[in-house]
Amino acid sequence: MENIAYAGNISGKSLWVGRILSGIFILFMIFDGGIKLVPLDIVIQTSAEIGLPTTVAFARGLGILGLVCTALYAWPRTSILGAILLTGYLGGAILTQLRIGNPLFTHLFFGVYLGLIMWGGLYLRDRRLRALIPFN
């Protein structure tokens, strides 16, 4: 049994909603990292449009970074570290969209939406995070 500060019981419903939200986020990040590892033509084209380097090495580097952080998030012992690292990763995506002036709700806030799904899923399934940030 881990030494975790008491954060109340996690109901079965909260646990499963958290797992589902986290699963959706993880699947999206696996897809995102996968298309950058190949990389698909759309990745290189989009990189050019948003002013990022258009090399295969750059795309693969982003893909590897995203997948490593996602793996940390998916593994329960390192999930909070993974969420912190992914928050930085998503923040970079948000800044890139802001810098080029893309639409607010569809492009700029997409990283915010993903971050809310990621942290919400983790909060609902992880007793340690509930102990750290108690919403009473």
C-alpha cells in the first residue's frame, strides 16, 4: 500500500470516467506522435504553414518527445510527472498558434481543451493528485 494522504474515496464512476478521459487523451497523443514519426506529408506541410522547421528530423523529434511524455502520463507511478511535461508540450503548441494568429476557439484553445481532458482524467483517477489539490 502506498503512503498517500487521505483524499477521500474515489467512486467507481469517477475512476472510470477518469480512465476514459485519460484513455481518449492517450490515444490522441499516440496518433499525434505516430504521424510525426512517419512523418506524414501533412505534418511537414503544417510545419511550413506555422513557421516550424520542415525537416523529417524535427518532426520525428517532436513525435518522440510527445510519445515519451505520453508514456510517462500513462504509467500510474509517473502520471503526474507526465502530465506536467505534457502541459509544457501543449503550452508550446498553444504559443505557436497564438504567434501566427490562428482562430481562438478552434486552433488556439485546442491545446487548452486537451490539457483539461488530460488533467481532468488524471484528477478523477489519481488519489495523489486529489490529495495535492483538494476541491471541497
